[in-house]
Amino acid sequence: MQTINYILKDIEPFELSVEVLEMKETFEMFPFSHLPVVDEKLFYGAIAHEEVEMMRPDEQKLNEFKHQIQPFYVTENMNWFEVLQNFATHNTNLMPILNSEKEYIGYYELDDFLNLFKCTPFLHEEGVILVVSKNIKDYSFSEISQIVESNNATLFGAFVSMIDNDVAQITLKLSLHDINNTLHSFRRYNYEILNEFEKDKYLEELNDRSNYLQKYLNI
């Protein structure tokens, strides 16, 4: 996907000489968490809406608040997933873009990249969401792919959705198939299944055995 097609230039970046009142008025017009800042056409960073909200209208120019400007950006040759990752990392819905010369050339909007993500097989294709976990040192995506493909399924996508106490939680999108054999295979490789399925024969068997044992103990 060509991210260059999503470069926007509708909003002029703030200069360091801009007054606080003008910044407040601009943020009232546009629903962005940040807006870009330049210093004589050289990129300086991005200023957050919440930071501007805390400034008094009668205060000085942005130049007095340089320490509140955040130096994040993406480059025009980054792929769409890297850009989306930067949106998440910096908790913003507007991302400044620099060219190879580190010059400001425009910005991306988060909604455009969320729409790109919606069109990927991970979300667009009909399938099954499976969430598994394993020690961060023991899992591998090659192993996960092998498990999925050995059960005649297609892996549409996978990402690490959480890491807690050295345990990685991996979210998978699989093609529609008999999920029970896949669940059994993941368990054989010591993956824990974190989400439930209506027909998980393994869990049903464990429940049946537990009920049988309970009845035996109650005799």
C-alpha cells in the first residue's frame, strides 16, 4: 500500500512565533490531538492540544514553550504498518511526515490508516480469532505458522498483543476450519489457549473427566 497517497497538507504547521491564542483557535477548528511545528520551515516537532489548552490566551508565543514540543514524526518511505505503530506509540491522531532531507512535507491522519488496516486480510477475511500465550523466550512465529498450516488452515495475521511477566500473548487470525485439531496442536506445543470456543473437544473431555472423578469421590 502506497502511504504517499495519504499525505495531507490542508493545515499549515505552526511556526515557533505563533501566538497562544491562534493555536487555541486552530485546535478548536480541527479535531487533532497534536499539530506540527516548524522553525523557519525546518521541522521542530508536534505540540499537543492538551498542552495548548493549559496555556492562557494572554501568554506569549509558542517559542516560550519549546520544552512542551514533542519531536516525533515518520518518513515518507515508511510502510503503512510502521506508520500505524507510530500513531499508537505516540498516542496521536496526526502524524507529521518528513522527506529524506528531514524536511516537513505534510501529515497523516489516523483514520486513514485504520481504514487501511480494516482492508487487510486480518480484519477483512472471514475467519477465526485465536489468542494463545507462551513464555517470550519459547514461542516463535515460524512455529506458530507451522502449527496452523499443519492443520490445513491459513494464517492471515499474527501480532503480540501483550507481554506480562515474560509471557507473550499472541493474537492470530486463521481461516475457517475445524479449530479443535488446531487447539490440540497448540497445547501439544505448550501454548495456553486464552479465548473460548463453542466446540472445544479438549475442554469438554477435561470437564467430563472432572465430573466423573467428582462422582467417583462422592460415592
